[in-house]
Amino acid sequence: MAAVKEISPETQVIAVPTNVTEPESVAELFGKTKETFGRLDLLFNNAGFGGKGVLLEDLEFKNWRAVIDTNLTGAFLCTQQAIQDHEGPGTARRAHHQ
């Protein structure tokens, strides 16, 4: 954040430690974003990792689950929260089925 301020002192930035695999943590992130900036203009799902490079038969389930939960569930939860915050729960569904 210091580097951003150095390049562009008028730019407002926040850092919110978030566990993207937990709906409550994601909701808190979006709440702080809305509180600070008033709205979300862009969602960039960038949280993720690849896990250890092992053969499938040697991959432990907990490691598999950590990758899936971070890479897929995290993107799902953030996208879902962004839509709900922007349009309200169920709005996109209602518009689609009209």
C-alpha cells in the first residue's frame, strides 16, 4: 500500500485480511469495501494456489480440499457477494426469469 501512496498520494486503498473460503469473512471484506468506498466497481478474483506438485495418488485430501476451497469456493463466494451487494439477494435470478 505504501508503494501505491508513493506513486499516487490521492489514491485511497485498504487492506482487509480475508479467508475467501469462509462466507462470513467474505461478507466482512465486502462490508469494509462498501464502508470505505461506497461501492464496488470491479471484482478481481485473484486468491488461489496450486498446492504441492505430487502424483494424484499421493495427494492428501486436505491439500486437495484447500486448493478447491480457495480457488473455486473463494471465487464463488466473492462473486455471489458482489452480485448481492450490487443488486440485492435474488435480483439477478428474478430478472432472468421474467
